[in-house]
Amino acid sequence: MVSTKCSEPVPEVVIRGADGPAEHPRLVQIWRSAVDATHDFLSARDRDAIEARLASAYFPHVRLHVAELAGEAVGFAGTADGSLEMLFVDAGHRGRGIGGALLAHVLRTEAVTRVDVNEQNAEAAGFYAYSGFRVVGRSEFDGEGRPYPLLHMELAGLDPDLLLAGPRGRRLLLEFALASAEPEFSSAVFLAAAALDPEPAHTVTMCAYDAAATGFAEGAEPATTDTVGAMLADVRLAEPTAEALRSALTSATESARYWQEPDGEDLLAAAEPVRTQLRRVAVHIAASPYAQWLTASVAARRQWSIQWEDAPAVPPLTDPSSTLRDASVRLLQDEAEAAQERPEDPTAGWSGAWWSTPSHSVPSTTGELVDGTPAGLCFVEDGLGWQRAAAHAWDVPSHLHILEIDGPEVWADLCRRFPLEVTGSMRHDWFRTTGRNGRWVVPDWAQVAEHFDGVHLTPLTYLAAAGTAISVGPDTASVIAGWNPDQTFWFSPAVGFSGISVQWELHDVGEEEAWRKAPAHA
């Protein structure tokens, strides 16, 4: 399988300890550059007063960590007793993953679990929310009594069992293990999955990796779930870096399918001998600071819509209520026709609409990853092999009421409050993907839009629940299908283009593919 990387290469960020007072002047410069770019709410008098005391009154009381690019200090963080007291990146180097690298470093080395952030600095609050922090309190004044409200944030723990709960999460764990393992394990997974696949695409020649040779040996015994489980127990797991987790999630998303039976790899990951060993992988990943963004809310992060190839862009909404009502009417018409024309036998060879998203006539966006790459470039269900895309930035007012689908119970509650019957139209596809036969509903998005300005699916909920039969009530269930991780659908005309667009291209990089910003044209 060809893997896809989703970021353009940047110079390696080196994190080191500060060189003592001799380096303080440069850190003060970085602070001033960052504050001038991001803290427009701070009065000039207060800005100057803080700057004058940084080296003498602030730096001596924290452990300083410095980020370097090509030998130049470009950012720093300060920690004390499990709290992140400061993190600043030179304005000329923002958007290159330096802040994320600093945060990941202090989470890992200093056991940081708390941070206070200026409420008026919405971008910083969004950055920490995206990194897994949650607001637990608020103060009207900062630590020195100035009238700058603070948000008190704490790191939310990631439950490893949620990564095991759904087919996409288990697939992510298997993909991560494959990337960590020797070729013998990959061979065993390939063979065992091929044996389980209900509709193999082609005949698989029985082969297994021969460590003494340079290829695969013919005529080997087929691998079993027990074989794979035993081998997985011995896999030495790699460091769960941001890139490694991104690659695993990309593969897990690309392999999703809701219109047919789970493929061999999904069935293999669900088999008890393999699933038992995947828990070790889940615990390993859940402990990584890079995995915390799986719980991220929309917060105030910059949002990007993706326009593939030469497809038309979805414009901002002018009348979202009408658009969603029309979509609900069409869905009800399809349901009535399906109830008349399609057999009740869920095993019958029928297929049709299988997705449970709002109308694709309303805009949808994703946030940025830690290095500034739009998540929507990387995590795509049912993609068409696009080679080019335009990412459009959207302005999202802070006052909007956004529903966070941060667990399957939230989806179930939506379906209870705003049910729309889809048993006839979804029965056959969703039986194939879940194995469940019964009544099916989805949220009526026209009704949902009367209460919310947007709906966001967290990556962790996607991993835990997408493709599963979510219980809604007696003999009633629903499926999260057709969503991408971190996707938000917008129901408010207040959300619109910011005017910023970035062109991206998919390039071959060795044996892999990588999204890179396209060169600017004169």
C-alpha cells in the first residue's frame, strides 16, 4: 500500500535547554515579536512593562526550553510544577509546527497538564484546545491583577479503550503496528486479512516473508488470527510521532466503506487474538502528547474547506434553512420510494445512499494539524485519488453555537431529538457494514440547524464510533457514515471565506506521496 504524507517538509526543529542568562536577550526578542503579532488586546504600557521584567522576574522562575531552526532560536517555552507558564514563537516562523513541537516536548519531558491562556487570544486558546486541553475555569484578571481575563485549561486524558471501540480506531492501531514492525509481520497480516476478506479483489498466492531471502517464499502456511496476535505481541512499537499517527489515521480513513462488508484488515483487527494485542498499541498511543488532538474541539482554530482538482467550491450559505429543508424532503421521498420498491430482506443485493452527513450543499471544513496542514487534505473517506487541491480559509465568529459530537451518545441524542426514518433506504448497506437488522434513523439536519450553527465530529469519536450501529432506542439505531475526522458542517451564513486560499499538490517522495504547497505563480 502506498502511504500518503500530508505535510510539506520543514527544517528539523531542535528543542534544547536554554543557555542561561546569556540567551535571555534573544528570548525577549522572540517574546516581543510574538506578542506584537498575537496580543493586540495588550496595552502598549503593559506590553513594555512585562518586557522589561521578563529576564529578571519571569525567566528565573521557570524551566526554559528553546526551539532552534538551523541553529537559530525561534521559540521557547517555560514550565514550572506541571504548568506551562509561557510559550512563544517568533512571528517570522509561525505556522511551521514550532509551537506544536515545543508543546509536545514539554508534555513529554515535564509532565505538563495545565496552562493559563488569555481569553482574548482566541488563536492560542484554539491551539491548546486542539492539543487536548479543556477549559476548567476562568479568572477576570491575570496573575498580576491586570484586566486581561484568563482561561484555566487542563489536559484531558485519552482513554485507550476508545481507540479499540470502533473499526476505524482498530484499523489505526493496526496500521501503526504495521509501520513499526518487520516485514514478517506485514506478510502475516496480508495473508490473514486476505483469508478473512469476504470479497477478495483477486486470488492471493500463499506466500510469507523469508528473512533469509530478499522476497517472499511460495507455498507457506496461511497466517491465522492467532498467528498475527502472537506476532503482534512481540512487535517493538515505534515512537508515536505526529507524522506516524497522521499516516495511520490517513490509512484508517481511506479504507472506510459503509456500502459493503468490512474488508479483511478490519475483520482481522476485530478478531479477539489480534484485538487483545492491539490494546497494548492503544495504550502506547494514548500516552503520546501527539495523540491529544484526537479529542480536539473546533474551538477557535482556523478552518479550511478543500476544493479538489477542478471541482466547484461550495459557496457560503445565504439560506441554510432552505437548503437543509430541501435535503430532508428529498431524503423522505427516497425513503418512501425505498419502502415501496426494496425488499425487507437486509441481505438482498440493493444499495443506495449510505451516508449520514448533512447535505453537501452546505459548507464543511476541518481544522489545521499541528504543522498548519488542513486536516481535510489528509483524512478523506471514499477519495478519488486527487492530485491537486485548493484549501480555502474560513472565518468562524466566536459567538456561534457549535455542537461537538465528542462521543457516540451525542449522536444518539441527536437522533432521538430530531429523528428522520431511513430504514428502507439504508437497510441493505448498513446491514452489510454493521451486521445489524432493524429500524434505522439519522438526524434531521434541518431541525438540528434550528438549534445549532454547526456540527463538529471529533477525530476520537470518528475512530470510536464511525461505522458502528449506535443504539438510539428499542430496535432503533444509527450509523455515523461518510464523515471525515475533524469535519464540521456549517448551518450559519455568518461563516464565510476569509479570502485566503492555498494551492496544494500531491508529489511522489520516494515510495510515499506527500502533499506540498504548490509554487506561487507570478
